[in-house]
Amino acid sequence: MVRSTSDLSFSPTHPRFLSLKIRDALVKAEASGLVVPQGLIAHGRGEAFDYILGERTIPAASVATMAASALLLRAEWPVISVNGNAAALAGKDIAALAATVSASIEVNLFHRTLEREN
């Protein structure tokens, strides 16, 4: 099966530049097998909620982020669970966070294939 990869060229001044850049990264990650098609759908659904919320972090999300940070720092055996989208978009940041809080990283392969395991 031949997978197509995105090769978008868009201006940094485009009002949706970051969104388009993220979508492009996910399309490329799907072509490599890191992300599954369902992950592309999930990301689109998340973008729809972002749009509804005015594309800003709501106070409850900020509080949840602080609570999660505190739990990671206090945990006896901290583990960060990562899906394909997270690995594709923030893999280096996740690795840095895990090193900072001495956490293990769990790869969540809900849609498991040998290609994704490798």
C-alpha cells in the first residue's frame, strides 16, 4: 500500500499556520506508521473543541495541568502514557519530561501492528 505524504507550503502569516503545521506533521507521522488514521480523526475532533473554546486554555485545564505535574513529582513510580499523536508531536518534550521527573514512558498501542511496535 502506498501512502501519500503531505507536502504543504504555507505562509507563517496564515491565520491557521500552527494548525496546518501540526496537521502536516500528523499526516507525515501517519505515512510512517507512527500515527493511525483514527489518530488523525481524533486530532480533528480536538481541534473542533479548541475552536469552540476560543482556542485558549480554559482555567480548569490549567488547574488539571498543575495537578498532574504535582502527581508526577510525588509519585513513587511515575509513568507517562503516550499515544501515537503525542509521540509524533511532542516526543522529545515527553522524553525530557520523563527524564526530569524520573518517569517511565508507556507506549499506548491501541491500534497495534508490527510496524507500530517497531
